[in-house]
Amino acid sequence: MTHFENAKQATRNIISLNKETINLVLTDLTASLIVNSDFILTENQKDLDRMAKTDPKYDRLQLTKERIAAIADDVQNVVKLANPLGNVINDRTLPNNLNIKKVRVPLGVVGVIYEARPNVTVDVFSLCFKTGNVAILKGGSDAEFSNLAITKVIHDVLEKHQLNKDILTLLPADRSATEELLNAVGYVDVLIPRGSQSLINYVRKNSKIPVIETGAGIVHTFFDASANLEKGQQIIVNAKTRRVSVCNALDCVLIHEKRTSDISTLLSPLAEKDVELYADEVSYARLKESYPNQLLKNATAEHFGTEFLSLKLAVKVVKDIMEALDHIANYSSKHSEAIISEDAENIALFLNQVDAAAVYANASTAFTDGAQFGLGAEIGISTQKLHARGPMALEELTSYKWLVTGNGQTRS
């Protein structure tokens, strides 16, 4: 039997597990990740040795004991969350005494294609397992050793509990496995790509399986005329530099023209982090006397609408909030957008008009994350509008079915 046939059969095994068993397995996985951290790090280093440190994917690929501990904590957070399976969404009795319930059920077999992100292996398994879904993973070749190591740890935990290892399948890292997954009609119920825009576009174009799109993050922050300067400094430096390789990292700062005199002060903390600025004509004129010359460049058209995934940031001065909204509407990938303002009307306008999965007022876009949103972990951040939007976790990994109970009713 193929990987896909085995996975489909495993859905019948996992759906029979009670919630207590599910939580026990995930709790054991939390401990096992820590116990096996040296093994995981050794394998991860094999992957790191094949990648240049200047590659934007290097930071995403790199594991440390602290990062493994954080991954384990996310699994434990999933354990603590309520399991949505079986929840009654709607319950009503019709005039003919038919009782109709709408209840949450697993999606079935969830396929995930991802690049150099070994943490995804754990996140996807824990969320899928909690919601009664079987997971088929196709990681990138960049993280092959890391993914194999983590999968072994998970399989060992499943075996310890005498559970079917096909509940989690890691496909080979070669490209042919991707093609097979894209065409696994009848075996895989939904496909979720996580990675670069080119990967997402390829999956969307070629998949015969329904796709939930987790788009790239082209992220803006608008510094309004009324914005608090200190607050703006803190938010911008955090959104840009906390972790540059993630999709919620800041890519473009828009600054109200009434605050051009504050541009140097506003952006000065970025110089301490070696952030390279691509500034439009107005902001460049303000920055050239204060910002390090080697880190300051003139912006060109391609710098706006770019997901940098590195220590690079576009800067543009706009005449008012409407121009900021127009710019965001034109360049946003509908991931995360923010306004820094003390003007209640402008904040309300921004929150209402910006079309993105997560829209912020006076906070860093770095918070767009399943764990930060109280979801335990995430399987991805959806930038589409059908089925799920934003950080996807337990509830987003369920569908529903209708349970209809009668007593001999027939339809005329």
C-alpha cells in the first residue's frame, strides 16, 4: 500500500481515540522532545552545514535547546486547550420533530508542504493529532535531517502507546513526492503550503487537492500624525528585528508627512540592529545626515511590495492616512498590517478599511502567531477568506457534519 492509502486507513484509528489518550500522547511528546534534544540538534546541524548563514532561511532552519523547549511548550499548550471535536455548533428541532445537530469533525487527512521550518513538523502533528486528523508532511530538502529526527521522536511516542505510526507520515524530501501529494485525490482532504510565495503559488496552481493558502507576509506599519514617538520606536524595531525571517516581520514603514522631522529619531534604533533602509526621496533627505551611510539606500519601485525576510526595510512618507491606506491596499499580501496613532477616528478607520488577516493598532505585528493568539500553536497563517483566516489551529482543522435524528419521519 502507498503512503496515502495507509494514511487514509489511519483516519479510522485516530478517530476512535478518546480525548484523554490524545492528551497523554501529546504530554509524552513534550517530554520526549526535551529528552531527545541533543539528537535533534545533531541532525539539525547536518542541515545547517549545507546552508549559507546569509540565506534568509537559515534562521528558520536553526534549532537550539531554547527553541526546542519552546516547541515543546507549544505542544503542552495544545494539551491544555479544549478539544473542539464533537462540539455542537447548532442544535434545533424542526416542527416535524426531526432533531438536527451541527457538530465539529476532523478534516481527515491533512497534507502540509513546507520549507526549512522543522518546528512545523511538531506543530502540525500536535494540532492534527488533537483534532483527530492524520498528517502527511512534505518538508524541504534543506531540513531533511531535522525533519527525519523529529518524526522519529514522534513515531517512538506513538509506538510507546501502541498507536498506528501512519497517523504521521513524512514523505521523502525529493520533488517527486511533492508531485504525488499534489495529485493524491481521494486520499488527502486538504493541502496547506507553508513557505515562500513561489512555493505557495506553485501549490495553488498545480494541486488537485483543495488548498488553504498561507500567503507570504508583506507587512506595513503606518506612523500617523498623532503617533507617540517612543511607542513608535519600540513597535517598529520589534516588528522588524525580533526575528527577521518570519512572515509577520515588518517590511515597510509609512510615515505621515507631518512627522518627517521625527524620522531620524523614530528609525535610529534600527541602525543599532544593522537594518538596511530603502528610503523614498523625502525620508532619504531626512535620514542622510543621521543614519549610517552604509545602511541607507534610495528606494526603487521594487522595494515596495517586497517581503524581505532579512534586515532590510522600505520607508515612505505619505501625506495622510488615506494615502497610507491606498499604499497598503496596493502592496499588502493581506497578512498583518498596523497603525501607530493616538487618533481614535484614524485608528477606527484603519482597523475597518485594511483588508488583512490581522490588523493592529499600537502593537507590533510580531504577535501574529497561533501561540501568541492563545491557540497553542499554529498550522499556518491563512491569508485567504474561505474556511479559515489568520493563525490556524485546532478549530480551523475541523469541519462539521449534520446529525439528523428522527422517529420514522418521511418527506411528502
